[in-house]
Amino acid sequence: MADLQEFHGLLSPSGHDFGHRVFYESLRYAAMLAVMGVHDRWDVMDRVLLTKVLPKMHGTRSRVEKPLRALREFAQGPGDDPAPRMPLSAAKLDRMLEVLADAQFVSFTE
């Protein structure tokens, strides 16, 4: 999945990239979602980002703000559409960025 590679590329500069295990778990999760009737690319990627990638994100503002903002931009998608293409992840990222701004530290559990 090219989208997983893009996630990896967004996270690599900060050291938050993921390995083969997360990559293959994400592919298996996507296959299970397809069996359950979730076929839309962005619905699948939204759930993968929310459940497989974001839980690994934690740290200080100086360490995680840039990758969280990059992921939030990716979740929003291109163009001027106010609705994000990945709404679950976008909402979680908004909350994480808000906590990060207030507390200078964030984890997935907020």
C-alpha cells in the first residue's frame, strides 16, 4: 500500500517510523475490513492510521509536533474541502495537537 509507505515517510525524519510488523498487521487489518464490507480506500486508511500508527505516537512537543501536523495534513487531504478524507484520525490528531500545545507532551491516550 502506497499510503502506508507515505505514513512511513512522514514519520521517518522524527524517528517515529514503523517496521515490517506494523506494515503487515495493517495489511491484514485492511483485508479484514474488506471482508466486513469496508472497501473505501480512505475509510480503511483512516482506521489503519487510528489503530496501528497513532498509538505509537508520544513525546514532547519538540519531538512529535511536526510529524503529528504532517499526519493531520495527510488526513485532511488536498484541496479546500472542509471535511477531512480521514475524519476519525483527523479528530484524534486535533485532540492530540491540542493536548500537546497545552501540556508540551502527548500520548495517544491523551
